[in-house]
Amino acid sequence: MEPNLGTIARSISIRPNREETGLESLQFREEFHRLMIVPPENGSSFTALLELPETQAMELLHSPHSDKGVMVPFSGDPLHGINDDNKSYLPSFNGNLTFPSNKVLIERAAKFSVFASGEHSPETSSVPSDSSANLEKVKSEPAETDSNPNSSQLLVSDPTVNIKNQRPEKRKEREKKGKGCTKKTKIEISQDAEKLPYVHVRARRGQATDSHSLAERARREKINARMKLLQELVPGCSKISSTALVLDEIINHVQSLQRQVELLSMRLASVNPRVDFNLDSLFAPESGSLADGNFPSMVSPLLWPEIPFNGNRQQHQQQWNFDALHRPLWGREEDNHTFITMENSLLSYDSANSASLHSNQLKMEL
Amino acid sequence: MNPKRFSSSTRPSTTVKSRFACGFLRALWRINRQRRTSTSASSREICRRYLRVKVAADVSMASAVGSRRAWSRAILLRKLRNQGQNGTVRVRRMSNIPRMRKRNICGNKCTEEVAGTCQAEQLRKLVPGGEEMDMCNLLGETAHYIECLTTQVNVMRRIAEILST
């Protein structure tokens, strides 16, 4: 089947003259007759490509414009992967390999007539250069054919549009294979590419392309990214796949953290200083009279932060006095080991920012 | 432990953790200074102190974070409002402020409608300042809030350990 068709097409495409179209069409019709008589065994046969019942195909052929007859390989090229897609959904909406509806056919026929009537001269002029142009077009649009089935997923609901979409594809594929094409088909490709009503947007498979859904999609992606971040933060969330459960986990985690803060603040509030601490009493006796232990050892870490926050950096002297103050305390073993470490850092401090001292000491601790 | 040399080039409070620790210790000291007697075992006293410590923890955390984050701004605003209204009552819920919950912004609502209340609502209640945020910002704020809460808990735990031994 295909070789026959190919030869026909090639013969027709080679013919430069428009005047001989009548002859061509006749030849075409004969060939098509022959071809269509043979029942389609597989998708590669021309009638299967046509997907027309004979009568309808004949209608097309007998219409005043000859070049119409060729078109329509609704089903895919066997050599092209899209074939399967087409066949899968074409039967889905018509259930058989026949053309879905007469109405659609007539629509298309009308379209062809529009082309054919208006485009006689361009046809003639374009014929000689068309073969190369079409091949170029074919080369330039392999991606298109690939994307078309994707976008065609969107258009399944509109069989007319789909079919129109498919037809130029198949045309191009057949050209690609070198089978050539009729003048009409070449024109059709060019015309159809211009007349196709939809915008070719590279949408992802199964996704809409209007601005609202794009914005919505961007928003959703932002939210998903944040959710992923949160999942990493909260321990044990990375295994959970559903967002609702992850949110539950996050809420539980935040609640537990807040409760921990409350517990710790209760603990801190209820901690009894062993001795009451008084800043005045601390600062006044700078001599070693504080060795009696009256001095609260726990005050020391509390008091140290006070020095930096005096806001007066010239109080380093005071700070050194403070050190001297606490020195006698360190000899005592009941001092917390941590206090000693903090004190060591303080002692080694010769000249520096008091705040930095404090923060460093805290860093050591923490 | 090795004594450290502190050059003047080391900035004192570069991390949120250190800033929070400084501020919190300072506040703690101030609170403890107000203890009238050394053995104030009355529960009321402890309760009041506990509330003060809690507020101090939140406020010092918020000031350590700064005004960059919506939740820290909310905490600081709340503190300012409370200070302006009433000097004694420090902790007050923002229940008197009408909550403008933007329901239409609550995205993914279908996935969150569980257990009766919307999860986004719950999250908004938990995160300070979360009532007026859309979902996207709410999640970002929650992430930062969780980080800071963890820091806070660690610092407070360490301080409590130090002080209680």
C-alpha cells in the first residue's frame, strides 16, 4: 500500500504544472479507488490511514477540488511513534477505524475547499519549491510532532481539532520518509499550521497552560518547596508522604517545643538560689571577704552577663575586680566545674570586648 | 578548657544563639533580682515568676532574631502593646484583636481538613503573628520559628542545668 501511495505522491509532487492537476487528480482517484478497495489490515494501509468508509472517501475524491483527496491519514504512520497514540485515542472516541463523523469530515472538506479555491496560484508557485520546503518543514517540526501528542492530550475532547492536528503531522511524516506528498498536502501543511486555532505552548503532559493555572502551579510549587524544608527540619517527617500528616507532625513538633520552653522556664523560675544574690553586696566588698561562701555561686554566671551590659566599656576594671572577687571561690571544690571553666576564660581575658568575652564563654558552655 | 584569646575583631553577638543567651540571662537576672525573700516558695510567686521568665524567653528570642521575621515582629509588638496597656499583666493573649483569617488564601484546604479544624488554622494559632499570613509565608515562618525554638530550648536547658547544680 505505502509504496503505491508513495509512487503516486511522488509522481504528483514532481509535476510542476498546475494544468495537469486534472490529470493528476484522475490518476489519484484511480489509485485511491484501488487502494481503498483493499480492506485495511493494519494501520499502515491507506484506507486505514484515511479512516474513511469508502463512500465518504469517494465523496472527498469527487469533490471539485482534486487535491483534497489525499489527505487525511488520521491514523498514524506506522513508522512514527505517534501512530500508536493516535490509534489509541481515535478508536477511543469512535470505536472503529472509520471516520468519526460526517460532520467533521464535511468541516474539513470545507476547509480544503477554502484552501484550494484561494490558493491556486500559490499552489503552482509553491509546488516546485515545496518539496524541499516541506522537507525542511518536516525537519523543523519533528519536535512539534512530538509535542503534539502531548498537547493533543488536552484536545482529546475536540476530535476535530485533534484530527486536524494529526493530519499535518502525518503528512510531514510521510514526507519525511520520502514518500512525497501531493501539492495539496503541502499546501495543507502550510495552511494548517497557520490556521490552527491553538497556541503552541510547551505545556507539560496533562497540564493546562492558561495564566491562572500557571500562577496557581507556581504557587503550589512554592508551597511544596517550603513543605520539603519543613520536613527536613522536623525529625521523622521525611518518610511521610502525605502533606496532611506532615502538617500534623509539624504542628505537634511546634507544640512540643513550646511546651518544653514553658517547662524550662518553670524550672528556671523555681530554681532556688542557694543564697540570695545582691549586686550591691557583690560589688561592694571587693576584698576577699566573700570567701565565706555567703556568695551565691550560682550568681556568678548570672552576674557576668551584667558586666557587658553595663554599656560602659571602661568597666573592664570593674570586671577585673569581679574576677578578683570570685577567685577565692574557685578554690572551693563545691563550685561547679562549669563555673571554673567559665572563670578560666574570664581570667585569660587581658583586653577585649567584654561582650565578646561573655559570648565566648557562653559558647564554650553551650 | 583552653583559655581563649578574644581579639577585637570577633564580633560579640553574631549568632542568634549567643544573642538570645545574653538577653535571656540578663532578663533572668533581672527577674531574680526582684525576688523579695530568698525562700519564696509560695506557688503564686513561682507562678508569676514563671510567666515572667516565659515572656522573657520569648522576647529575648524575638529581639535576638530581630525584625526580619514576621513572628519575631509579632512577639515584640505584643510585648509593646502589653507594656502600654498594663504594667503588671505581662502575658496576654491577642484574643481581643480581631483575627483576619484570609480563608481564601488558605490553599490546599482540601488536604488539611482533618479532625474538624483546618491544619493551617492550628498552625496559625501556634506561630506568633501567623494569623494574617498566607500559606506560603506561613510555612516559611514556621520553619524559622522551629529553628529558633530549638535553639531556645537548648540554651534554656543548659542554663537550667548550670543553675540547678
